Amino acid sequence: MQEFTKSVTVGELLQVKRLHLELVCGKRYVHREITTPSINRPGLALCGHLDHFRANAIQVFGKGEHAFCAKEKPALLKANITKMLGKGRVPCVIMAADQDPFPAIKKACLEADVPVLKTTMESAAFVAEFSRFLDEQLSPVTHVHGVLLNVSGIGVLIRGEAGIGKSECALELIKRGHILVADDVVEVQKRWGRFLVGSCPEMLKHYMEVRGLGILDVELLFGVGSTLDEMAIDLEVVLTPPVKNIDRLGVEQKTSEILGLEVPCLRLPVTPGRNLAVLIEVAALNQQLKAQGIFSAKEFSRRMLDRMKRVTTKNNASQA
């Protein structure tokens, strides 16, 4: 799996309606790229204190920063902002709460080739919304071969060799009321550095390819409720050819790794007569129990060991 990262330009930010942004100055520099989902409130940097300053982050000026700038001497303010912008490659400066930047701020930014924007949103609300947007756009992404579905509220990624029956199994699950996210190619993104979200590339949305049937439009066949734009990946099910040695109890929770994060993994041998759709349904429900701290296989194993210990103790006592 090849991992890649996305980027977004300052100019593209201006097209995002939910951020309510407009350009104040620096139109020539809106091509600057944002490559990390990092936002910073300058705070002490406006006083010239640049230790631990996040030099490559977007700088957001809230009401507190604006009030400080109003009291600071323009020449000193410009000098401190110039130092601040010279520490790294700040993509842009954003004024929150519909505040206009002071001339010293504009001049320092233009000299550093940094565009200045402003938003009508309050700083706290803007930072929260902007952080979500940047995480969606810039988090690491990879593509995996498989099918992703929402099965009883659990994101199940079905993988396996070509021709083993992934799409046929997924089609049966859709018939049983579960929801398709992506078939054949699943775009997986690591959100907030701690969980995985799968989606479908735009060209393939709500389409499936089933051997013998060809390309199917799932949304037209089963209704708009049969597809979903994205889903967190909670469980990976790998369809495999028949194997001799297989874990009968399922005590050990196996995992696979995607983008550096571990995902619970279950291997299902494909043999004639097995209803894989039902097995995956049950696996999804069982994963819900595990998420609640209920691990049936471990509980069964514990009870068996306890019983064996009691029987052994009783036999030893009777022989004494």
C-alpha cells in the first residue's frame, strides 16, 4: 500500500463556504500550499517571544491578539511579526471575528509574501471548524483493494485474493439491508492520527463489479439508502482459500496494519456451502460486543480453565 498526503492552497480555502473566508490582501500569494493540518494562535510571538513558535502553521488572530496589536507601537508590532513570519513558511494569516488587520500586520505579511484573510466566524468556532477541514484534506491516505460496508453499524473491510468472492459476498450483505461504501478500491484516510475512515473514489461511487453480471449501480438497484459516502473501519475480514490449521476458538485477537494503525482482523476460509454473508454479519455483531468489553471466546476459555482446575483439585483431594 502506497501512502500519500494531500495539500490545499490558500486560494482553495477561499472557496470553502463553511469557513466564511475572504481575502484582505496578498492576492499574488494565494498559490501558497498548506501541507500540514496545523493552526496556531500567535500569542507571545507578537511580543517577540518565539521559543516553541509553530513556524509552519497557519496563524489565526483572535480578539485577544487583535486587542494586543491595537495597544502595541506599530513599528515594534511590524518588527515582531516580521520575525515571526521569518521563522518558517507560514501559509497565511487569518483574522477571526471579522476583524480588519492593522496596517503594520498587512505590511509585514506582504513583505514576507504571506496573504492575509479574514473570517466572520468567532476564533474558537473557526479554529474548530478549520481543524476538521484540514484533517479531512491533509491526513495521510492510502488505497486498498477490497470492499467496505456498514454492517450493523460496524465498518467492515472485506479483502482477499482476486476472484475469491468479495463482491458477491458484499452483494448478499446489501440484499440483507447493509450499506455499501466502496467496492474494489477503498480510499483509507487516517483521521486525527488515531482512527481510519474509508471512502470511495469519486468515479466509482455506488458502483460494483460482479463477475458474470458486470457493472451494477447499487443506488439505482437498492435505493439511496444502500450507499454511504464514508465509514470508520472497525474490522477487516480476509477471505482465504481453505486451510487445514485454523483457530477454532478465536481467543487470540489478530490485527492487521493500515497507515500505522492496527485494525482487528478475522480470516474466513471460503469453502462450498458456507454462507459468508451471515458469518460476516455475526462477526460484526461480535466485534460490537468486544468494543463493549465482552470477549466471548476468552470468557469461554476462562470458564473451561476454571472447571478443569476444580476437577483437578477435587481429584487430588480424593486421592489424598
